[in-house]
Amino acid sequence: MIRLIKLLGVALVSLFATGAQAAAQAIENELVLITPVARTLTDPTLADFAKYAKEKWNITVKTSSLAAGTPVAYGRIVEWKGRPDADIFWGGESALFDKLAEQNLLAKLNLPKAVMDAIPASIGKPKPIPLKDPKGFWTGTVLEPYGLVYHPKLLARLGVPEPKDWDDLLHPKLKGNVAQCAPTRSSSSHATYEVILQRDGDEKGWAWLKRLAGNTGIFTARSRDVPSVVARGEFAAGFAVPSYMAFEDRLAGYELKFVAPKTAWITPEPIGVIAGTRHPRAARAFIEYLLSERGQRVAMERGVFPITPKYRVQGKPGSQAEMAVEFTGGVRSYFDLDVVNIYDDNIAQKRYEAVNQQYRKEIESVAEQLKK
């Protein structure tokens, strides 16, 4: 009898230990992203997710991100062949996520139905922008427009109205005062050039891009450098994305504003779980967190917009959220607007290198002549 009681005691202790271990393993204790998304957005979301994991599961999650441009990140995932060094791919063009899924290099998200149902299938007309994959391999996380940054005081000194559309950058008084990053070095610049080419057609579109080069005073090494040189008043305007340092420069106190032209491309910053990940539960938990109100609020304080109509950028007077609204021209949600989209991602991907080669030949290599 005594021996039986001891055995039962050992069994109960073992059972409790197993249960505690199972609870502790609700998610893994590490998470790695590979992403073109700026650290000004990824760092705060990863930091808050770590707090969230500690609160919910009492697990200390070590988080990190591998910064890589969209084509580079895609190439690495292909090279990993199902044995990845990262758990999540976040950001870029949704067409690349579709290509990865076709190669069995993304795992299905398998998120709760209510989470996915809250995200509309698409936004914009006449070409709807997909916000999630109907097959379930990726979902959008935030809405982020590719638009223009400008320095209001410098424009006023030049006698140039604040820009509202792409064509405003061709103002003759802006000669030498436009900053841009070539599409050969920036996927966001590439998407913006595609908007012009698809809006005007190839002949008129390339003529427009050459005129813009004539007004350009600097071609920066990185797209994130454009808002920095404009913020410092070295140049008056240029192409930019809010979370790629632009809003960060505004938070730092610089005179800088952002506007999304009517036909601006809006990325849903897709996210997916890489097939073969060593931390699949942590990966899915992060995505579910990012789509929650808590995750969306953290992201919205970095100058981007909610992926669902349920939320709007809003905060207390003087908060970062309200500064973001002021910075982006009063927009609180793109679901409040009639979004006009003419950009076709499939067309852009098919001729990605061809456009880059033509740009090198007809603009980059002869930029000084175009200025003259």
C-alpha cells in the first residue's frame, strides 16, 4: 500500500511537471524575421510582442530580424530550400509570396477564422490590391502608401506650392531640388516608377521619368536617405514611404510632411511563415499579435495604417498617433477613402529587370546630361 501511494505520488508529480512543461511550450522562445520593412516599424513590434508573450505565456522570447531588400530576402528563402535561418518573411510585393507558396517554401498560416475574416479581400479600384491570400499562405499586416515627402519652408522660399500629385515634382522651380533613389536600388522606388509607366504608358512614362531626372539634385544610395536629406532642407521633395525613416525624421523635430498622390501604390506589407521554420508556433503567435488591436496600435504609431476597417489611427492630443495623422495629411484609415489603384504587380514583376536596365541606360548613365 505504501509503495502504491509512493508510485501514485511520483505519477502525479510527473503529470504536473509535464503539464507545466506543455504550458511553457505554448510557443517557442525564439523568433527571427527576414524583412525589408524598416527597423522603425519592426523593432517596436518585436519588442512589444516579447512583452505580450511574457504576459500571456510567461515565456521570454528572444526576437531578432535580418534586414534585407525584398528581392534579396526572396532569394535567400529560395536558397534555404526549406531549412531556413528565419521564421517569418515580412514585407514586399505579394507576388513574391505567391511564388514562394508555389515552391512550397511558405507554410499555411492557419490563423483563427475571426482574425482573417476581419481583413477585407482587397482595397482599391480599378485594380483591387489583394490584402490576403485566398489560399491562406500570407496576409497583409498594415497599409502603407508610397508617396512624396517635402520640406514646406524650403518650398515656400522657392515659390513652389506644396505637392499633391506626382506631376508637381516637374515644377520648373524644383530644378536641382528633387531627391530620389533609383529603382535599381529600391523596390519602393521601382513600384513608384511603375505607377508612372502604367499610368502614362511606356513612351510618355519614360519621357516623364527623364523630365524628373532633369529636376533631380541627388540620387541617394538608399530609399531611406531621401526623407533624411529633405528633412534637413538640403532638397525640397522626393519619393518616400512613411515608415522608412520619413516619420522618424518628423518625430525628431524636422520640418517634413508626406502626401500620397491619388494613384499612389499602397502595399499591405504581406507576412508569411517560412516552410521548415524551427519556431512555427512563435511565428503564428507573432502574426496573430500583429493583427490584433494591440499590434495594430503599435504599428499605427509608426506612420502606417490599419489593415482592417475596425481600427483607425487615433490617440491623445500630442501623441505619436496624432502626429502620424498630421504628418500624412489627416488620413486615419484608407478604408475611409476611395482608393484609386492603377498599379498591376504582376506586370511590374514580369518586367522588373527590364525596367531597371532601361533606367540605367536612359537615365542613370546620362543623368548629368538630362539635368542640362
